[in-house]
Amino acid sequence: MTCIVLKAVFPLLDGVDLASCMLVCKQWKDIAEDDYLWKCLCARRWPSLCKRPSPSTMKYYKLYGTFHKRQRRRDLPPPRLSFNDLDFYIDIWAEGQSIFSEVVSGPVLHAGIKSRPIGISDIVRCHLDGPEYRMMLPVEPRFSVPLGQTASVSVLVERKDFNKFACIINKSLFDYVDRTSFRAIAFDYLDFAPIHPFISGIRAWISLLFTDGENDRVADVFGIEMDFCDAASNETEVLWLLDMLDWK
Ligand SMILES: *[C@@H]1O[C@H](CO)[C@@H](O)[C@H](O)[C@H]1NC(C)=O
Ligand SMILES: *[C@@H]1O[C@H](CO)[C@@H](O)[C@H](O)[C@H]1NC(C)=O
């Protein structure tokens, strides 16, 4: 096909077809690459671009290609932090008395609860075997919490690569007891570093997991679970989120 014909036809095409033409052969590519064609396509979509005060170095071809459709969510780069760098300091009180106080290393919390304890309900079993990513810790020896009492929890995290601490949960109450899923739940809002000023409202959730005992007034706690399901649903996302905390 002659050059003249191509030059007459190409301006009638839409961006997708024009881009396909560029793949046909060198001659087609050279003609279709003319940024004037792409400027026209951009102007159809964003007419104010024709009023651009100063010519820029960015080609209209690139501009069109970048924004003509919604970008697929990009993969997260590897986190700058690993579970090996982290220690979690977990303290739990019932009526002001300490009932659990441990330093839990990142890898332990990440590994979760491997063996399924006896006496857990099917709902808890499904929960433990579910596909969602959660950090869990088996509690050994187990402890009991009278369900009528006020129980609270604090969690600090230390990153050993920087030698800094961040607060994850600051004395929150386990004020929701879900008897159908055998959990007592507490949460707190995360504090992010000032370089992330527009992020807020993301919670840390912590649950006491208990067995399906005879006595429904006392929770026999076999595990502790923590997640950030408002924002992070896998290991990579959790590590990115923790990296963004207000480390001191
Ligand atoms: C976690 O999710 C992000 C995006 O949501 C994805 O890019 C990443 O590959 C996932 N990582 C793992 C370990 O599944
Ligand atoms: C934790 O809570 C106490 C009491 O409510 C408050 O005074 C303190 O500033 C909080 N600390 C952080 C790190 O949020």
C-alpha cells in the first residue's frame, strides 16, 4: 500500500487499531508513529491538551498509551523489612492483672498455629485452615479469661534492622466477644510515619482464640491472632504496612 493511502487512512483509526498497525511492518510503523496522529487521538479524549502552554518532551504516543485505559494493579516490590527483623511485645491484662506477657519473634507469628488443638470447634478449625493470611501464635501454656471481666491488650513491635519501636495496639479492650466464632476481639488504629500523611483509618486487629469448652463464662485461650485486614491481606502487604509505621 502506498504511503499516501496509509496517511489518509491512519487518521481515521482509533488508538488501539493504530497501535496494531505499528506492528505490521517497518513502513506502517514509521507512518503510524507520527506523533501528530497521536496528538489528535489525545485531543479527542482530553481536548484541553491542545491548549498545553509549553511543548513538552513527553510524546503524545506515550501519553495516550499510558492513560487510555486503567492501569492494572502493579505487583508490590519486595518489602524492605522481613519477619526476621521483627519482635512483637504482647501484653494482655484481665481486670488490670497481667495474664500474658511475651516477646514473640516475627518468624513465630508468621508461622502461625501448626497443630490444631483438641477441643476447638469446627468454625475455629475452618478459620485456622482458611486461605486468608493471618499472623497467629499458639499459646503455651494456655490461659483462661473470665468473659465477664475487662481484658485489654498492648502490642509493640521492634525492628532489629533499625533498632526502633512502633506501637501497634495501645491498651485496647477485648470488648467484642464473638461466641459463634470463639473469639474475643480488640483493635486499634495504626500510627503511620509523618511521610505518609494521607493514610489513616487502618486498624490492627487482635483476637484471643478459645476452645469450645463446657464453661461458657470462661474462655480457654489457645491462640492469639493478629491481622491488618483493612489494608493488608498477604505477607508482602503486611510487611509494607509495618514498614510505614511511625518507628521511633
Ligand atoms: C500480595 O499481594 C500483592 C498485591 O495485592 C501482590 O503483588 C503480591 O505478589 C502478593 N504477595 C504474595 C506473597 O502473595
Ligand atoms: C497510649 O494511650 C495512653 C492512654 O490512653 C496515651 O496517653 C498515650 O499517649 C498512648 N500512646 C500512644 C503511643 O498512642
